[in-house]
Amino acid sequence: MAGKSTLANLIKSEYPKRKVQILCQDDFVIPQKQIPLINGKTDWENPVSIDFDEYIASVVARNIENQLVIAEGLFAFSDSVLCKLYDKKIFLEIPQEVFFERKRLDTRWGIEPEWYVKHIWESHLKYGLLPKTQTDVFMIDGTEPVDLIRLKKYLDIN
């Protein structure tokens, strides 16, 4: 609940005259029965749950068809091949307490047990942080309103 999907949709709305495609990593999950379990619950918070080959192929294909492709998700920076495809990189940061507060309010998939919410945060720390090798990244504080002027200047889409 950092606001990745919300940010992706905000960016898209800022370019109404452009052909924009949002690719959410959640659309590239492998069959549930192939995803490992944690305490008997499907571990969606593990990069093995994503078909990165399909995700990468889709980013490449959509890049040909669109003027702007937004690839979003917890594991957006966890695959080095995927990272090399990005022309621009945006990283949304929130503190742990804000994540827990937002996650407790998110009931899209029902109420998650507290241990699983902690697991999601731990997965973020393990797989979702920005690798030190990534440079020229636009950092966004997810607790503040997005500075659209600075963001659009960074994106520099004509």
C-alpha cells in the first residue's frame, strides 16, 4: 500500500493526449498452485510468483505500441533485465508505520492477518528496495503530495 498503482494512474492522467499503458506486475503472476506457501498462505510477496519472462516481453511489446509504458509493482526493480528496459525510473518510498496503517485499511482481498502484513513489509525490504546499482531515479515521498511539475520535468515527455 505504498501507492504504486495510484501513482501510475496519476501519471497516465497527466498525459491524456498520449498513448499510455500501465503494466502491473500482478497481471503476470504464475498459477497460484505453483507459488510457495508461507504458514499455509500463498506467498504473493515473493518474486518467484511473477512470470518475469512474460512481464519483460510485455514491456518490450507495449513500448513499441505506446508513447509511455509504466511498469509498476513491488518487484519492479528486482529483475536486472527488466531494469535495463527502463528509460526513466521512479521509486516511491513510505515508512513502515505508514505502510502498516494503509495496509490495515485495504480490504480488497479481505483482512490480512497481522503476521502476513509484517511478511509483506519484510518482502519489501528483501525484494522491493531500490538496488544501489540503479541511478538517475526520481524519488517520491509517498507521504507527501506528488510534485507533478518536477515529475513531469523528469519524465520529459514531449
